Amino acid sequence: MNIVDDEALGMLESAPYTADLFRNLRAIGFEQRVEDPDAVVVPENVLVFEWPPDKGRELFPHLSGPPVMVAGAKGESSYLYRIPRGSQPVDPAQLPHGRILRAGDRMPISPGASIRRRVESLADIPELLEGCGLIEPVPPEVVSSLLAPYSLRGRSQHFIENVVTPEPLLGTICYSGQATVWYAPPNAGKTLLVMALLNEAVQEKRVQPENVYYINADDSSAGFATKMALMDELKVHTLAPGHQGFETGELIKQLKRMAATETAKGVFIIVDTLKKFVDLMHKAQASEFGDACRRFVMAGGSILALAHTNKNPNAKGKQVYTGTADLVQDFDAAYVMSPAEDDASSTDRLVGIRADKRRGYGAEECGFRYSRENDISYEQRMLSVQMLDASWENAFERDEAEQAEAKVIETIKDVIMQGVNQKMKLSKTVAKRLNISGRQVVRIIEQRTGTDPEHHCWTYAIKDRGAKVFAVLEPEAASEGRISDPQPPVMQGDTAPDRKPELAT
């Protein structure tokens, strides 16, 4: 086989063909023989489709890239395609007409033939040749690397088979196969929430209690005994530093060991609290703990860590997680809890929960409510926990409003009992004492005036010169008839009603 050299090419230039055509075909791998100047030989990895001049062409979607077309002077067309590695050869029976030329076949070149794609001009030839990729590129030489022994190539099926699909573990704020951290100020109820949601998950058979390990490292003797009894009832494992040979330094070692020995899948670890195992202000320690947790969840485990927020909120009044950002960056999800303002008259406590970080799973925000009564057991308090959905903030605001109103009501009663019992002076005194608007006090005075002890807090009687004199309404006052039965209050101003109230006898 003789490839056309420069001397032979010079001889061919006098032939009735375009010399540029042969140069371009040679550039993309076609061979030309001196003894056969009217044809070229198809190279490896190239298919040529030939069509009669009166027939159209069909494209095959499994062939690579746009074709290069060689058109003869009489309209004959040949379409050149690269064959991708690993592709199936084209079946000649798929062609409605024409024929296929493969590697080594002779492709005739008609007099006056040129290379082009559809109606593009010859000036586009260099771009066509570059874009069509007819010549399979030669990959770079393989080099040895010290990283090669660590390669996981070929083990994708192993990881596919061991994937842990994220499923809710504790409510919608802790998912399987993830590392999650909850931040909250002291006594906000984060452990209580864990207990309540874990109890719910076990009862609903969403978790296998034998696979759950609750590490209690931040409790009093009485608190530890109470929580351990609850965990025993659920058949959940309890671990504590200083018991059964377990120490705080063991946690990171065991997380890495479970990941290395492939014994992490399905295991759920709850760490209460994180500060006993890592100094969150120390970047290196936080990073090491985060790395151990990452290995553990990559091997199919799940972990929930409880931690504290800073003592002081940020400029917007929001709770902020304590420590460096390293742990949050290494974990899949981080939530921050914000309790409502305490109010002595409320028997419930409301806590909001917002995501500081999450990876596609879990609620963006929610809340929970629980009883704060002093004379109930921890188990009763746990059973009082009620999760609130995304509309929890409305309940939060409603509770705050009710607490604020209760404070105003108690102050109004106190001022009335002190002898300040006419509406205008009463409202001004209460407003000044609580540093709120007089309009807000007047609104509450009007709303709570009446004779029904279940809905009203005070009533009034019309005295000399039409003055309204208020008196606190005792719960049993209406039934015993010890106080005047006033008219239903208009309360849009201080004008007396049209008729005087009839005094009870």
C-alpha cells in the first residue's frame, strides 16, 4: 500500500480533481495509492455512506457528530462518520438505499469532487474537519501514581448496594444516613425532644431500637437514671463515659473503626452533648470529629449531636451556634432552636426550630410545644411534647400575644384594686407602668368588660355625673348578686349609656 507522497501528489494535481480534496482526506486518515489515483482507502474507525444522486440521506442517532460530505460533480454524495468506541456496527439492512464502505474499502472520487457539508463553502473545510472528529484522538500516556493503590475504580456497585436512602428518623429534622446537629440554649428542651421523637419513631417502627445508641454525657445522677429507664423501656442502648469501659475519647475511634470494618450501616448514634467529646472552639478538634462522622455516615450510619448556642443572640435577636463553623460545614444538617419568652402564667413552652444548613432533606422550619408544669414527671413532660408544622410561627406569635395580654390584664386588675378605677386614668396608669401605648390598654379594657366571669375580668357602674367606675369581677360575683349588673359596654368613648343600669337586689 503506497500512501501518496509529495511527488505523487504533484502528479495528481494535473488530474481533473481538486488537490485540496486529497490533502484534506489525507489529513483525516484516508490513504491514496499511486496505482489507483481515482479513489481513497477508508481508514479505521470511519464509516462511509454512499447515496445515489436521486436519494436523500438518513442520519443514525448512534453515530458520532456531524458528517463530512464528499460530493461529486454529478451529485454523488458520500457521508463520512467516525465510529465511537464500543458502538454497535451499522447494519447495511438499515439503509433504504446506497451502500456502506468500511475500513480498507475503496471510495471512488469523481472528477470535480469537493468536500463540504450540505451547502457550506470550501472555506469552511478546516472547521468541518476539526468539528467532525473523524480521527479518534490518541489518549495521553498512562503514568504511575502513588494514589493508584487508593483508587475505588470498579467498586461502584459495592457503594450502590450499601446506599442508605435518607428517611425520617426523628420527626422531619433528623434523617438516616446523615450527620445532624441541633443547637439550643440550656434548658430549651432539646433532650426532651429527642426522647419524645425517639419514642414516636420506635412505636411507629421507623427505627430499630437495637441499633440506637444514646450517649448521655451531660446529666445529673437523677436525670441519668430517669432517662436510662425510658431508654430501657424502648430497648435503646445507653452509653455513658466512665461506665463499661467507655470514655469520651473512644467515640471518634469507634466511628472510624465502624466505617473501616463496614459495621456502621443502620446504626444510629445520639450524642448528648457534643461539648463533652470535642472542643467546638478548637478548629482542629472540630474538624477531626467532623471527619470521623463523615466516614461513619458514608458507611451507612446516622448520627445526631446536641450542642449549645452562644449565650448572646446576634444583632437580629436570633440564637447562634457556638464554636467554629468547621463542624457545621462537615455535617449534613444543622438546626438552631429558639424558645419563646418565658411567662410565669403560661403552663406550656414553645420552641421554634430553623435550619441553618440542610442537604435537600428535612424541614426548613418547625416547632414544638411541651408542658412546663413543675409537678409532673419527666415521662409526663415527654409525652406532652407536640410537634408543630411550618405554621408554628403563627402559634409562636399567638402565644406571645396571649402572654402579653395576660400581663396587661393582671396589671389592670392591680391598678383597679388600688383605687384607680375610671377608664381614662386607669388606661394611662397601666400604659405608663408597662411602657406600652394607652390605646392598647383601652382595647383590652373594652374587650374584657362584662358580666360573664368566664370571658370578662371587670365590670363598671355609672356613678355621679355619668362617670364609669370599674370594679374587678370576681368569679362568683355574678351568681351571688353582690355587684351591679351593668349595661353591655359601648366603650367607644366616655359617654354614658342612654339608660341607667338597674342595680341588683
